[in-house]
Amino acid sequence: MGIISWIILGLLAGAIAKILLPGRDPGGLIGTTLIGIAGAFIGGWISARWLDRPVTKDFYDGATWVSAIGGALVLLILYRIFFGNSRERR
């Protein structure tokens, strides 16, 4: 898979992560999209590095999608933990 495929996968993974983890995000749509892209890259890297499951072969492989969505979910949760209160009204 090329870099464009990872970006597209990240956009979709970010949307799926947002559906699985509803609520108000501090970054809005753009922040969630960027988190999805970063999550796809990080999830793919973790999958290839420590799980011995390289995800660079096929866009439609289940391991590719699970690792991208999992990475996006982890980043979204961390983002909410660290920056979740930054948009509260005072």
C-alpha cells in the first residue's frame, strides 16, 4: 500500500473511530480526521513491528483495518483525556 492508501484508510478509520466513540471532541472534524490518519499509521506500525503482522500488502485485509481503527481509537481516547476540557464553556 502506498501513502495515499494509508491516508484514505486513515480518513475512514477516523470516521469509524468517531462512530464507535461518540461525543464532543476538542478538535472537531479536522482534529478527528488528523487523528484517524495518524492512528492508521501508528496502528500499522505497531501491527508490523510487534504483532508480526505486516499490513502493507492489501488495502482490504482485515488486519489492516483493525490496526488502523484501533490506532485511531487509542489516539482519540488519549486526545480526549489530555485535551478534553479545553473547549468547556466558562
